[in-house]
Amino acid sequence: MSSAAEETKDDKDIKATEETKAEEETPEAKKQKMSTPQSPDSEWPEAWVMADGEVADQKAANRQTPNVPATVEMLRALGIQYWKMDADTFTYPVKAVPWDPKDALDPRLKSIRDDRGYSYADIISIRPDLLPGYDDKVKAFFEEHIHNAEEIRYILDGSGYFDVRDTSDKWVRIHIKKGDLMTLPEGIYHRFTCDETDYIKAMRLFIGEPIWTPFNRPQEDHPSRAKYVKDYVEEKKE
């Protein structure tokens, strides 16, 4: 007879099923298990759908008339994640490349770091007197592109705009400000610009060695873009 300590065939089948479910767990399910839940809808940054066509001034709000708000539900459906942070209590250098995320004193930032496995960080300040070639670099940031990893930004001071493409290929503008920590999923078309204040200070976080390479549109055959389309665009059409 088998001892009670031995694993039965049924036990093994149950274990195998549980392991398979864990491997197939959706990104949304994994988010729910994190020890630091995302912020409630009321704390998310303001966002709106931009007008079609080229913008005359990338740093202006560029709202439609009347304004067309983009809801938090819309942003979540695009794969965006958001946490409202305390950027006043904790101090950070003007610039640190790199900055060790293990040095974080903010318990909420520590929790997000550990939940998501961020092992690299740096801190940059984008302002005419702090960034050589400021105008050219801000124009370059505004080129539509994707990355082959998620993009994480924690805004320590100042403000700016992240523009992301929705599932209808329209631009959605997100006004990020001090205290906003936001992630953009791998493969989403996006761009960034300072707003009319011409100043933003941000922490960039990364899993493993940082790779900041932008892949400018079109990138429909890029594996990261294909993954995004499968997870967030085609899924929404079903």
C-alpha cells in the first residue's frame, strides 16, 4: 500500500493543473495579486482624445473643442497602469545615472519595486538649463515609437504629456504630474513631450539592464508590437 506521505496520481494531476493555470495567468490577474494595488480611478491623471492631424505646438494641451475626455477604463484597457505616489516626503537627486532602486526609502516605492522586479533606475531632469540640446531632444522624444519592454516613469517634479494610441489609432494625451507613477506596456505606440512649463524630473525604472532603444513607427512586424496587438487590440475586438 502507498503511504499517506506519497503523492497520488490525482495529487500530481491537480498540481500540474495549478502550474498550467499559473503559466496561463493573464496580466490583469497578475496585477490583482500585487501587494501594492493600483490607485483608484479618482487619483488617475487627466487624459483626453486629441484631434486628428499634426499638432502645431506639441507642448500645448491640444484638446478638441469640446473636450473629449479619456476615461480611466479606456486607459486600463490599453494596458496602462498607475500609482499615485508621495513625491514630497522623500527627496531625490536632480540627476543620477544610475540610481540604485535599493536605495528607495519610500515604502510604497519599495513595494512596487519588489512586486515588479525593478533592478535598475536612473533620475533625469528635463529643462533647458539642465539638459544640453534640450529643444532637439524634446522634439526627438515626440517621434512616435514603441519599446521592446514596458516603460516606467515616476514623476518626481514638474509635468508633461504622454500620448498613446488607442485601439482606433487615435492619440490619447495623458497629463502626468509630480507624484504620478505610470507604466506603458511593451509594444504600445506612444510619444512624450514636456508641457508649457518646460520642466519635468523623472525616475526611469527597468528590469535588468536598461534598454532605451526606440523603434519608430511603422513597427507592425516587430515582436513587441505583435504581442501588444494580440493582448490589447485584437482581444478588444472579440
